[in-house]
Amino acid sequence: MPSTQIIPLSYYQQNDTLTLAKDLIGRRLFTCINGKITGGTIVETEAYIGPLDKASHAIDGRRTKRTEILFKSGGRAYAYLIYGLYTLFNVTTGKKDKPECILIRAIKPETGIETMKERRFGNYNSTKKVISDGPGRLTQALAIDKSMYGLPLNSEVLWIEEGIDLSSQIVATPRVGIDYAEEFADKKWRFVVPVPGT
């Protein structure tokens, strides 16, 4: 269940997305699925600044059934499938009709590690240490799926809490896998703290 350290939804609505993408580094992301709490410290994010951002799903104000949640007030889950296989989890940001979000790319696993390992590897390979070092692996470890689309980030299933200050360790780089985004491909809107064993 969420603790008293849960971040209020107003946090996601009052700050600009680039500032939030850096500030979320060091916060703690959790899920509670079937009574099992899993989570850890956020160590990698990417900002998507629509509708001008050519890497954004909301480019040119594109509004579809999938992107509709981006146009709501910030502080909700934007969870969707890629390649029909992997769920990606984004935090919506900003005010209503300002379609921006932050992709959570990695966490340092801290709570419910054995459950996360079982979700990732099954019972046959529990010695693996790399659990949540990419956006698809993260959602698998935390059991985040499309059913969480639109959930507020203070729910009993999915939430983000206060954490620790990692600001001095953050490295800014271009985002991953967006070569098609022309001049936006080189924007240093990915923020990461290198952490072994994520």
C-alpha cells in the first residue's frame, strides 16, 4: 500500500517536463499486485515534449484513443504495448491539453526483488542480477501492463514516493531509439544515473 511519502498529483502538474524528468531520478516507483509490493529507485528517464517533439506520440497535437491520457492533467500512467510484446510505462505531466510525458526506463530494484526475478526469469534462473535495466524489463519486473493505463500515480496499485537526492550523479544524453525524430533525435532529454544491478 502507498506510504505517507507518496508524491501528490499536483507535483506532476506544476513543473515543466524536463525538470520533472531529472527530478524523478532518485524517487521510488512501486506496484502492489496480488498483495505483493515491488519497486525501487528510479535511475533512468526520458522526457517527451509534445506536440513539437517529433519523437512524441502527440506530435502536431495528434489525439488518438491511445494518446488521449496525455491530454489529461498530469500524474497518470501512460502504459502501452510496443511490437505487440513489451509494455512501456510513462508518467503524464503538465496541465490539461498539454500532452507531455516521461518514460521511466530503469529502476534500481529494492523491494520484492525475488518476486521481480520470478516475473523476469521464472524459477530457473534466480541468480541473474540484471532485473529492471530497460523500459520493457522494468514493466515486466513490476507487472505493469496496459490495464494500468490512466491510473493515477497515487493509487493502491501503482505509485511513486519520495526518495533520495541523486542530482549530482545525473548524466544527460540523447534519447534511445528515435533516429526518425530529425533534429529532436539529438536532444539530451534522457537522464540517467549509472547503477549496477538494475
